[in-house]
Amino acid sequence: MDATMREQIANFENYPKLLPLSDSLSFGVHMSIAGGYVELLKQMTSLNATASAFFTSQPRGWNIKFPELNKTQAFYEGCLAKNLCRNQFLAHAPYLINVCSDSEDTRAKSSDRLLLDAFIARLLGLDRLNFHPGSSSDSAGYIKIAQNINDVHAIIPDIVLVLETVAECNSKTTIGSSFASLKQIIDLVTDKSRVGVCIDTQHTFAGGFAPESSFGDDLLNLFKKEIGAEFLFGVHVNGSLTKYKSGNDRHQNLHMGELPLKEIEKFIKSLKAEGLKVPCVAETPNADFYKDEIQLMKTWAEQ
């Protein structure tokens, strides 16, 4: 990001009002923005989805450009027309971001990209941006992540940066592979009302966040104990292609794989019982099952 674009973002004032808040859980899948942000709303309708996750900008490559304001405004107006709320969406930053990288060049590019994607999310009327914490060879990585969050907060109003749980429990460099690891970052953030967590069921299963035999019952309880329910801003509902505590990030559709469907059901029901109002989105590999998976999650929450 050149100095001119950074200055444009830093001095930008014409943000739309935040979209309103929904008073319930919402359910959907990760969707493509290949047809533009407005296309998300059409996909939600076709799938009977009440939630959506999406990449705020193209997920591959570092080339970035200032967002087209007419397109972000069209999405915002479309949401208002359909009575959609900000907590029905979980914007996702590109996977290539690693703000705590040992490489100075990667850190700089990642910081710029996190700022840009937070800017886009806020232009869309949304209040949360999900990203993977990253990897670092030493504990200074925690400080770097928190500092990046603080830096974005200083420039972009209202935005909550949402740290995703990761599966790599056997890695010595990956950050975010336990609730305790995520809590370390949160403790270093200045404005704790604007930092949160996204629980991914596949990552937490493959990462061993909760006991295998009581995974669905215990996952939220352990999160509440170690971090706090108020920090949950989104959920990725995925089956697991790999076994419990494998340390591998490999998603599967909900009715397949190693994570028992019953445990996913218990987890969804625990979210409802807790009165949480977050987007629950599947990032499963076979789109043929999307509509069925959305309906399944809705049914669990209604029981």
C-alpha cells in the first residue's frame, strides 16, 4: 500500500452507519464475491441462508486497490432493503496475511492488507473482520498481532477484529491453536470491546481444544471459561476430514468425516442456549450440500 492510499483510508470520513444488529443466531456458508458484493445477497436468497461469510477482497496475491465506493454502497443499500443485519455477516481477510511473520516484508504487506480489508468491511456497514493470527518463531509474535489490531482500531472506526481458532496444535510457531493462545493476544489489545474470536469446529476438533468424547458439550463451556462468551463474534461450522487432535486444517461436509454430526449439533444448541447472536457459517468443500447444511443448522437451533 502506497502512502497516498494509506492517507486516503486514514482521512476517510464518509462511512455509512453500521447496519442494525440481529437478535438471534444466523446460518449460512462462505460465498464468493466474484460477481460483486451484491451477489452475496442473491446467493443468500437462493440458499435460504440468513448468514454469509466472504473474502472482503481477492484472497490471492498482494496487489490491492482502493475499493469502489459505488459497489460497497450498493451492498449496504441491498442489506437495508432486505432487513439484513451486520451480525449476519462474517467478513474474512485473505489467508496470506501473517502480521507476526519473521519476514519484515511479509509483516508490512500483511499490515497493509489487514487495514484495507477492515476498511472495506466498515464501508459495507459491517462491524467484524475475521483473520488467522499467523505464525512466528518467538513470543514477540503475540505483541505484533496485538499491535496490528491496535493500529487498525486507531484508523478504522467500529470494526472488531476477530481471531480465528487454528488447528495446528503440533506446531511450535503457529499462534491461535488453543484458547489460551488467543487469550494472550486479547490481553495485549488496548480496546478489548473491539477484538473477538471465531470458533471453527474443524480447527478446534483437529486441534484438540475440547475432549473428543464430549466435544460438542464442552467446546463453548471451555471458551467461556478461558476467554469469555462476550468475545465470540462468529462460528465456522465444519466437518473434519482428519482425526481428533491431528493438527491438520482439512474441512469436510457436516455429515461426513471424523467429527461426529451429533457433536456439531450439540455445539450449535449450546450457542442457542447461551443466547448468542453470531453468524454460523459452513466452509465445507461440496457446494451441493450447502442448502441442506444451512437447513440442518437452522433445525438444530429451533429444537
